[in-house]
Amino acid sequence: LLENEGIVRTMSSLTTEQLQCWENNEEIKIFREYLRIPSVHPDIDYDECIDFLRRQAATLNLPIEVYEVNPKKPVVIITWQGTDPAATSIILNSHMDVVPVYPEHWTHPPFSAHLDREGRIYARGAQDMKCVGVQYRALKREGVCLKRTLHVLFVPDEETGGVLGMKDFVRTERFRELNCGFALDEGVYFHIS
């Protein structure tokens, strides 16, 4: 079962009215816009992702920082200040890069963010991992106040091991300043010595 706007449904075809509601949902529109950015390896220009993220942070009145840990490998940090800034923070880690696509193997164009009659979105990066970067929007829109500060990180280079992205970033003073008590990621293994 999926829940959206108070409507619980199974994965059967949506009515035209339900599909329009789904298509007009602000978070879904923004998610689909993000999915249409082809941030594909091997030669990624992250500028389009950064511009998109700057616009999103501005609409939510959240500060954004672009930290270039390595040349052309930016880490984007959007911070949602908690009510207890002294408490350790929470990091939601996402990544901007996606693996290459082979359009001939796709039912729908991989960067079309196609929404089907069942409410499924088809696009490269839909699950891995652009979804994490927009999920917090609904909480912010609802006026939820968090005790801990939430840092949403958008990192480069994850699909190639994160060696020039997150791995180097966690060794910086800037990362230590985030005062991280808990980080949620998709399960990437790093050994930091």
C-alpha cells in the first residue's frame, strides 16, 4: 500500500482524478524535474544539479552550501536547523550521479520521469538515489519541527565508489563541523583509517 495526501491505495490503475492529484503533487513534480537531469557518468557536469538544488533550498528558506572537496566534485549541503542546535545532527546522504543508461533496454526514455497509470515513475536515479533528496520536502511543508539539525547531503562520484566525493569529504574539518550523530545512506561501505 502507498499513502499520499491521505489516500491509501493498492498498486492498481489510478482513476484519472487520482492520477491528476498525483501529477499535481508538488513533491512529485519536483522529484520528476530532478530525475530529468542527466547526471550520467563518466563526464558529469554537476552544475545543473546544483542549480536545481539551489532553487529548491530557496523555496524552502533553507541555507545551501556547495563544498568542492575535489575539483569538479561538489558536495552540496542543505541544512534544516533543529530546535536544539547543540544536539548532534542527522545526515541524510544522497548522490547526484547516476550510472550510464542504455535507452534500448528501457520501456520509457530514462530521463523522461514517466508517470504511469499505477503511479510509478520510470527514470534513471528514481530509486538510486535521487528520491532521498526530495523526501524531506513534505515534512518541511507540513511545518514539522525537528529537535536535531538535519543536513541533506548531495554527493558526487558515488556510482564510482565515492573516492573523490564522500570518502574525502568525511576527512575534512567541514564534515566535523556538521556534528553528525547519525547518518543514513544506502549502505555504502567506507573504511576510514
